[in-house]
Amino acid sequence: MESKKQPVPETTITRDISKLSEKTGNVYKTVMIVAQRANQIASDVKKELNSRLEEFSNFADTLEETFENREQIEISRYYERQPKPTLIAIKEFEDEETYYKQVEEPKE
């Protein structure tokens, strides 16, 4: 999920929204493109995390019998340290790695 050129910042930084919206010509379109990409990234990360944690699930355990598994904790900590999907999506948009197309409004 990391950007190939420059690493994604792990904290939120201030950005000039007018520079971000130059590519689309509209602030709303820019925000929607970044938001949709962030949702895609979050969904992919969630699927990946669930598949990795599924290895540790034991359906016979009850809440009282559940014990902490060191590997499971390590995996969870790894995903907690990852940059937020929104930060990744903004970085991809800035680096022009996000594909989007603008639909023309029908002319009457």
C-alpha cells in the first residue's frame, strides 16, 4: 500500500485545496475522487487483515477461553501503524496515480 516514489506521511499535513483541485477544476470532484479511493484502500486493507487474522480464529473458544496470541498482536500492531487510507489516497492523487474519468452531463 505504500507509495513507490515517496513514503506516505503518517500524520496529517496541511495542503492547499486549490492546488489539489486544479486537476479536476472543482473542489467537490477532487474530494469525491479522493474519498472514493480512500474507501477502496480501506476495503482492501480490511480484507487483507481479516484474512490474516482468520488463521487464528478458533470457533470452539468462548470469551473466557480466549487467550492472547503474540503473532495476532503483532499483525494488529502492524496494521495500526500503517498510514490512514485517506493519506494514501491523497498522496496517490497528488502523484497522479489515481485513475478517474469525468462523465459528461447530457446536453438537451
